[in-house]
Amino acid sequence: MMKILTVGAVCVASVYYSQNYPVSAIPENLKKDANVVIRKDYTTVQIEKIDEIKYQINTVTTVLNKDGDSKAQAYIPYEKGDHISDVKVIVYDESGKKVKTYSKSDFGDFANNSQGVFYSDSRYLALPYTPTQYPYTIEFSYQITNENTIFIPDFVPFTDTNTSVENSQFKIINNSGIELRTKTYPSPYNYASVTESGSGTGKMYSYKNVPAIDDAFLLPKPVEILPKVSFSLIKFNLEGKQGSITNWKDFGSWYYNSILQPVSVSTPSIKAEVAALQLKGSTEEKVRKIYQYMQSKTRYIAVGLGIGGWQPMMPDEVQKKGYGDCKALSNYMKILLDEAGIPSYYCKINSDSSPVSFDKDFPKMGGNHIILMVPSEKGNIWLENTSQQIAFNHLSYNTTDRNVLLVSKDGIEVVDTPSYSAEQNKEKQTLKIKLNEDNSITGLGQFSFTGIQYDYSLRYALLSPKEKNEAIKNQLGLLHFEKLEMKDFINDRENAVAQYSLDFKANNYSKNAGNSMVFRAIPIFSDNNYKTDEKRELPFEIMQSFEDDYQISFEIPKNYKIEEVPADIKLPSEFGTYQLNFVKNGEELKVTRTIRVNKGIYPKEKYNEYIKFRKKTVNMDNSKILITKI
């Protein structure tokens, strides 16, 4: 993954050191649903010239409970060449009394090599502080100067749930003589608003008294709820390389020539690799063979070097070492395709579980991931190059249903990635269940998954047989397994289908009622506890459409007969449909269950309607079937 230097909101002045911050002064509405309250969050950004930008930061954060500790850490990310000064931390107790003061010398200096990051130019300073009581308040300030004016962070109230803001300001002073473009994006739900003041070279943006967003069921991410202000200089510097970003075309040309072309270099060894594949057939067939070859010899490791972490490592390094990050692996794959005479395009994307797209009308540096797009006779082929397991021409839920910046020598084109329908995001389940007189069941099941449900199933691909059994047992905890074995797991990377079978025995499935037994219609289903909320304050989001198709065959004991089955049912709604059907055939009962759910962001007024729909589906899954001893 690529990285953007992000700096938490900043404050101007040491004048605030003369203040204290009693918790009693926090308005009650800001304590509601909050783990932390940001008392002051002031940022001053000063742009002196095309290659000099200074951030002055002061935040005052009150931590109400231990769940808020991580949101008040004194932490300064930086890159080689950045200048950090005036670092100061003051800790206050609940009454606002100063407890302790820290300076830069108290901070540790660490490589920013999080899990999966092999090596990086990125580092951070961090203060190791352990609170002894709650609530407490931390005031944190510093200045940092660097040369990369391509990155100016968005101004948002906060990025996490259970965080409220009392006073937040973002002041930007542009002394560079370069035009600074800004764009304000209002909250689509009027949750908060930004105030703008000033003119010319100095502007101020502010938020006041923004209540916390509680981490509720099906809540959209705060980025989809809150307002923001974006900034972009029309001329910029990135690690000594200067360019312009007045439109996507100009920026794309700079990106292609300055970032990609220097590392778009083949070698005789790479040429020989492609020749050895003896490619034949259609474009799709050739791309598939190259892609699966690349997957077989590389692995993903995050690398944060090279022009601010944005330039890929050389393709011959990937070839020799067998690893790379999203940039390096995508660039290597692109060079392999080039050698096969197949055009492909390097694409920047926002990889996130919620779709985040680029604004076509406000070009700025962004994105956190790279994929490839290959035009073909049958349409665009999309390649995720960081996974050894993912199927050919398949994008996961983190990269579908949004746009990418497709980079070519002619500039950047903003292109949409695929959006999967409910039918494409499908689970198919076929069960043969034998009911036993001791209330247990023995079963054989066949399962297949496509679309996003394929993505979720890939977690089994690298597990041992024992680990697979434990994982599936935990997932299907609704049944009391005496025995459970996953068999024949197949990751069909040609067609993006995951398949496996289950062989199991579960106890206490049926219950005795005199000479009869009662059991539920659906053995394996989601048992979420859906709760209505009469005070819902925000919309809810169904992040993906999906469809589940179950075919279940029950074999009853020889000396029993099927006495009573529920009536067939169909539940239509704007959120999807549910259908349950029963067919008796002698000693066998066939149950067919289909549910389809439609993605979307729905208004808060419809939340309880959705919950009622899902409660009904759970109730129908629990429909009872009666068999009686003959």
C-alpha cells in the first residue's frame, strides 16, 4: 500500500499552555457516546514556497475512559528530511490540574514498520504514556516542516466513532504565490457544518460542538457522514520532483513521466521470462497465464521507499527478490504484459471496505493502493496483484464499486471498477441431513461462493486441515458439533469460485414432544440478534448486495412420518426478498431457502423496517417441522 503523510489537526499557539481543562467544563451533549472529547484541535498550515510547507499543531484531548487511550496518543509521523521542533506534552487530571510535562527528549523514535511493512523511510516519534486514572486530558503540540507540498490533509471533524469535538480550526496561510484550490463537501445528513472565514493568502475553517457518532449497527463510516474541506496547490513538489495539478490530464502526464517511466524498465531476463511462457490464444488467455505465473513467484510485502513511498521499485528487483508492494507488483506485472505486447494501465484506487471515489472535478493526490486494468476483446480485465490466492480478473469488496485514476502517457482518466450484483455475490449451500432418534443429525454439505462471498472464503485457503475445521466450527457455532470436517477446499482461480464440503454430526438438533420430534427448517444460518432502535439518529448502510441459495434435504427416521410443515412463504421488501418452500416426498422433506439483500445507504426512518424484515427472515429460518412416531 502507498502512504500519504497525514497530520492530525493542528493548533497555533503556546497561549493555550496558560489554560487548564477541567472535565466539568465539557458540555453534556459532547460526552454522550464519547470515549474522547477533542477540546481544541487547531492546525496552522503555512506554505512558504513550492517545496516548503510547515504545520503547527496543538491538540487538547480529554480521555473519558480506557477505550479512548489510543485516540489521545502523542504521536508524530515523519519522513527523512522533515524538521520537527517545539514538541511539548502536558497531562492534566480531571479537575484540570497539571500533572506532568514532557518534551521531545521523552519521545521514542521508531521505524514505521507496521505488520506487513518490510522496509520504509517512514518513522514516528511517540510518547510512552500510561494513564493512572480517568478521565484525564493531554495537550500536545509540535511543528513539522517538509518539502512535499503535494499533500495537504483534508479538514474533517474526526475520523473515528465515539469521538466528539468542542472546537476545531484549520488555518491555511499561503505565502508561496501559487494558487491554492479548495473545495468544501457538506455533510449529506447535516450532521455538522464547517465555517469559513478570511480571504487572500489566509483562510480559516472551523467546526464547533460536533457530537460523537456512536458505533451503531450498520453505521456508515464517519467519512460518509461528516463534512470535509479539501486543498490542493496547482503547482507542487514531491521529493524534488515538481509538477502541476490543474486538471487530471496534466497531473496524469506528470505522474506517468516522473513517477512511472523511470521504473518502467525491462531487462533481457524479463524478456526471457515472458518468452518461456509460450503465450497463445486470446488476450484474455495470455493475460491469465502471465498473471497466474506472476502470482506463483511473488509475495506481497509493503515497501515505503521511493519518492515519498509513491514510486515502485524496479521490476528486475521484484523478479530477483520475489516480493514487492502493490506498486512494485503491479509495475512488474505491467512490464511482463508490455513484453507480451499487451497494453495495460497502472491504476490508483482508494482501497477500503466503504467505497471511496475520487472527485472528477477536484484533482488532487490521493489513493492508497494500485491495481492494473487491461483492455481486452471481452471488456476490461482487472488485476489485483498483491494476492497469491485471488482469482484472475476478480476485484475484492475493498476495490469494487468505485473509481480509479487510470494513468497513461496522455494523462489520467477516471474509470469505474466493476460493481457486483446480488446474484454475483452468492452462496450456494446443498445439505443432506439425516435425522436420528437421539435428537442428533448427521450431514453432508456442499458449499460454493462467488463475488464478495468468494473473498470471505479465501481466509480458509492457507489454513491447515485442523485450522480449517476449527475456523468453520467457530463460524457455525449455532450447531452443537460432535464431529465436523471440512473437505476438498478448492479455490477456483479461473472462475473466482470457492468450494468445499462438510461432513458433520451435531447433537441436540431436534426436541422430543411426546411421540413426536420438532426441528428447525434451516440448520445453518446467521443468527444475528436484530434490534430495533426508536432513537436512530443516522442512516444505515448495507455495504454489499448478496444472495444465498440453500437446498436442504431431510431424511427422517424409518419409524416416523412427516406430520406438519409450515406453509410456503415469500417476504418482499425494498431491502431484498426472502422465500422459503417445503416439498414432502415420503420419508424425505426438501426445503428451499433463498434470500437476497440489496446494498445501499438508507434513511434512518427506514432502519426499523429493515430490522423487522431481517427478524422475519430469522424467524422463518427457525420454522418448526413436526414428525411423529408411527
